[in-house]
Amino acid sequence: MRTTERRLRRWLAAFFVAALAMTACEADVIIDDPEAEGSLAQDYDLSGAELTVGSKEFTEQLVLGHIARIALESTGATVEDEIGLAGTAIVREALEAGEIDLYWEYTGTGWITLLGETEPVEGAEAQYEAVAERDLEQNGIRWLEPAPFDNTYAVAVHESAAEEFDLSQLSDLERLLDENPDAATFCVASEFVTRDDGLPGMEQHYGIEFPQENLVMLDEGAIYSEVEQRDNCNLGEVFATDGRIAALDLVVLEDDRDFFPAYNPSVTVRDELYQQYPQLGEMFAEIAARLDTETMQDLNARVDAEGEFPEEVAEDLLRAEGFIG
């Protein structure tokens, strides 16, 4: 009887050891499974490609730049990081000169600032098609499929100021400037003051003019908290997808006369490079399609309001969408 029990115990022990070994083997198979790499590694192969990714300096551009970098690296490309390089003019010059190979640009910026047009094209899709066709023809710059979110310029006030001065749309600023000019203080960044699709164009379109002493020049990132605190300005130039708008109880004034162009982001790349790596088009179209307004506001807020790093936020997005493992 005891002999039988010992044999049974030995048999059971051997069975469990074998079962554990099989489980470990299966785990190894899962780890080595290409599915674990993410969809980009499965669908695209850019092994041997050496690419330089650039971006502008503000939060959203940093996040988008790292999304591009991580995506390219996941497909085997070697990527040099020039993310956060400078403002629009310098980054675009770097692209044209071959110092960087791609960066995300906004359709409205391309049309007004880079191509020198004075009037936006009505409708996001029509604006994209117009800038993509013209830039490719004139400059050999290809615009890949744009993301659905629109990071247009906007003017915001704190909800308390909106209530105090009865502000809900940009046309209300004419009344504010006439009746209470001292309250029409406006925090702006240097680029907004000089762009045709910024303050000069907005003033002309709405028939208003801010006195020079009412303009408070600040870095882009500092404007949001200043508008919240209302110590130096009641109005602020903002980006529509910035996560701090909701976090700080700011109210975006409606562009009721349709001045600001559509600003959908698109990866821009020299056409000669695109012809060498046509996979870039389909790959970034997949990624861009996942970047809606709510998603981008959340990514921006995680950096600006919660203190996360842009590269961490970018990696989380790509992993959550299954693009990387």
C-alpha cells in the first residue's frame, strides 16, 4: 500500500513538473510571437533607413515628434532625434535643406505662413488638398494623410471673465474694446503677433485693433496660467487642442466670423525621400487616423497639467493602439 502511494506521489510530481515545463515553453512561444511586436513591426519594414525626425518646440509638437520617432524605430529605422528644434520657419528650412527628413506641420500654417496665402480654404479636407497639391508642385514637399484633430488658433478667457464681460464669441471683443478698453488685455506669443493667420489677420477680419499697451508678450506655455489668474491679461491666445483649457476652466471664444484656418497636422516629408520609402504614407495614415481632438487634448494635458514626459505619453499612445508591443 505504501509502495503504491509513493509511486502515485512520484507520478503526480512528475506530471506537475512536465506541465510547468510545457507552460514555460508556451510562454516562450508567446514572447517570441511577432504579434507581441505590435502592428507596425508586422506590416512595415524600414530596416536600413536612416531618418531624422524634427518638430517645433511646444508640447503638442514634442508629442507628435516622439510618436513619429518611436513608430519609425519600431519598423527597424535608425532615427536621429531633432525633436523640439525651433519654430515654424527654422524647422521648415531644415526640412527643405535635408537637415531633417520629416516633421508634423499644420495645414493652415502651410497655406498661410509657408505658401504666403492670405485667405484660408474653407473646409478641413479642402484646405489639406490645397496645401498638399501646391507644396508638392512648388517645393517638392509631400503632405501625408492628416489627423482629424484641428489645433487651430483660438482666443480664450477664464470663465469668470467670460461672465463678467459677457464674452462668448470673438465679435464680442469689439464691444469690449469700445466700452472697457482697460479690460481688453491680451496675452500673446511673439509668433502670433506677426503671422497673417494670427493677430494682424484677426484684427482686420473682425474690424478691431488692440492698443499696443494692451498686449502682454509671453512664451506660449505661460499664457494659460496668466489667463486663469487674470493678473496681467483677461484674454489669451491658445491652441484649441491644449489640455490646459479644460484643466484651468478657460472658455474658448467662438470664431463666429470664421477667420482662423483649419490646422490639421500632417507629416511633411521631401518627395524624393517619400519615393525612396513609400511605406511612410500608409504607416503614418494609420497613426494619424487615431489622433482625434479628445485624444490629443488628453495627451497634451498629461504633459502640461500632470507633468509627464512627451516621449512617455507618445509611447503610451502607440502601445495602447497596438502599434508597438
